[in-house]
Amino acid sequence: MPSPSSPSSPSSPSSSSLWRDADFRRLWAGQTASQLGEHMTLVVLPLFAVLALDAGAGQLGALRAVGQAPILLLSLLAGAWVDRWRARTVMVLTDAARAVALGAAAVAGLLGLLGLPALFVVAFTVGALSVLFDVAYQASLVRLVRRDQLMQGNSALEGSRSAAQIGGPALGGALVSLLSAPVAAASGAFFFAVSFVSLRRIRRAEAVPGHATPVGDRPERSPQVRQLIREGLRFVAGHALLRAVCLASAAFQFSFAALMTVYLLFLPRELHLTGATIGLALAATGPGALLGSVLAARLPGRYGHGVVLVSAAVLGNGALLWVPALHGSSAVTVAALLAVNFVFGTFGQLVNVTVMSVRQAVTPDGMQGRAAATITFVGMGCTPLGSLLGGLLAQEWGLRTSLLVTAAGMMLSPAVMATSPLVRLGRRLPL
């Protein structure tokens, strides 16, 4: 019996014609618009707090922690829900809700009511909805295409996320700097609305894994949510490769969250860069990530997945160690920032796509949502603590020293991978 992720109908595209599949194109377009809105928001809210409300290091750390807290609070529930419901339903509803939340923020800003308390509420709401969307879109690909199309599909979706990393920060920073935070928030709401429309147009019936009838949004009989969560935790904890992915992700996300809190203060206050220049510097990860997506479709099959994972993590994370050495706002400094972020984006994306393909390859269809959510919970769940630590370090040790310490912490992730079964993965993934 074919699995939901392995369509066997005559209309199913071959691996060489995935782009001729209209439903995949709609998924890709919707995910691209949603990621663009999300990456805009990640820059708009902190920049508004720093530039317009003069938020301090502790307040910025708290704002970022509040936006990331839903990862810790909701990831496991999101995985269980996605494995019980159609992924498209979850994505459509979260897009609509995020558009409403940012639209309300734009109105509040125009009325002069968008202070720090309102920013905290918006950051938490958008963060919670983004957790649901991100788990759902990863599971939706497995249900929409065949296993032999996963690398091509992942490369396309991660490439679109990279494109969002180019346009999102640059557009968000420019709108905050040249116009206003309300305009930037309204633009984010617009992109979520575009995603809503695109995903609503997907026509292929989506079977809920483990249930034969894909008619309804939810199977009539299904295990309790707590049971589903426990099954997901046990599966990931008992799988050597996925357990290593969790630990490496936790080390990376904790250090990266701390670094980014310091980084967003370091750029305007130590290097004296404008909002538009900061957006441009952050956007340099986007072109690098596009290159990383292309490399991810070739290098693991040539040199081995383990070698690529460890090497790319060392090169990408190590590039950030150069940032604390920068001084002033000269063209040389900006060029150096662009180069560092490009390298980080390239090798970081290479790691992301390779890890995602490893996870999808070793995970049964009915466990995809929970496996993704469990790894997100363990890894991204560390980000609120990292953000708070970054704010504390910036207050106590100063920006430059804190940036160096947090950048050094980024090297924990490749160290974990190098001492785990991940490093022994060859050219072919275990199935």
C-alpha cells in the first residue's frame, strides 16, 4: 500500500518534473511568502524596540525571549496536532492569524499605541503561530511528494527560505528606517495574506498518516495528544542519529540566540550602523543560503553526509568569530560584515538542508510532525534562555566581549556532531 508521502496516481510527478506539479508550486509559493513575512517580523520588532523605543539590552533580550518562548511551550503540541490534522489546514489558519496580529500592530502603531508591552504581545503571538506553521510545512512536503523527491523538494523550500532571508531583513530594516514600524508590520501582514491565498489553492487530497481516509481535516478516532507526544519523544530519544541532531541543534540554537541579542545591539551602538545598513548586513545571509541550498543537493552525495555536516558547521559558525574584531562604520567594516554573513549563510544552510533530509529519511511518515517538533522543542526551545543570557552578558561584560564569548559558543555544535554517529554517515542515507 503506498504511503501518503508516496503518491502513486498517474498525475504524480516524477522526480525530474517536480516543478511541473501545480500543488508543489503552490506550497512553495505560500511557504516563500510566509517565510518572507516571518523574517521581516524578526527584524522589524527588535529594531523598532531599539531605534524608536530606546530599549536597553535587558529589554531587547526579554523581547526576543518572549518571541521565542512558544518554541519551548508549543513545539511538542504542534507536532501532535500536525500528525492528527491536515498540514495544509494548520498552515492556512496560522497564516490568517499572523496577518491579523501584524495588521493590528500596524494600526496600533499608527495610533501611537505600539509600545513595549504591545510589542511583547505581538512577538509572542507571531512566534506561537510560526511554530505551528514551521512544523506543518515540513510535514506537508513528506505528504505531498515521494521519498525520492525529498532532496529536490527540500532544496526548493529551503532555497525559498533563503530568498526570504535576503528580502526580509533588508526590506524590514529599510521600512523601519525610511518609513515607520507600522508600515513594516503592515507589509509583513500582507505577505502572510499572500501565503494564505496560495496554500488555500492546493487541490491534492492529503491523507493523515496512519488513516486511510483523507476526507476530513481530522481522523474520527485518534490517540490522545499526550500519547502522541510521548511516542514522538521516545522515537527521537531512541534513535541515535536523531538524538545527536537534537543535541547539536540545542548547542547551536542556545549560542546563536545569545549571539544575536548581542549582535543586534553591537551593530547600531558599537559600529553605529543605521537600520537600513543593519538590514542589508543581515540580508547577506540570504544569497549565501541560496548557494548553500544548491550545494546541499550535491556535496553530501559526493563526499558523504557526515563529512559535509561537520565541515560546514565549523566553517559557517567559525566565520562569526571575526565580527568582534570589527570597528567603525566604514565601507570596509560593512563589506566585512557582508562577507561574514554570506559565509555563515552558505554553510549554515548546507547544514540545515542536510540535517532535514537525514531526519525525513529515517522517520516514518506517521511520525514526521512529531519528530520535527521534538527536535525543534529540544533545539529551538533553548533560544529564550540564550536570548536572556545574551542580554545579561551585554550588560555585565560589554558588547564586544560578549559577542566574542557567544561566537565561541557556536563551535559547540560541530563538536557535538563530530563525536556522534552523524559524522559516520556516508553518501547514501539510511532508509
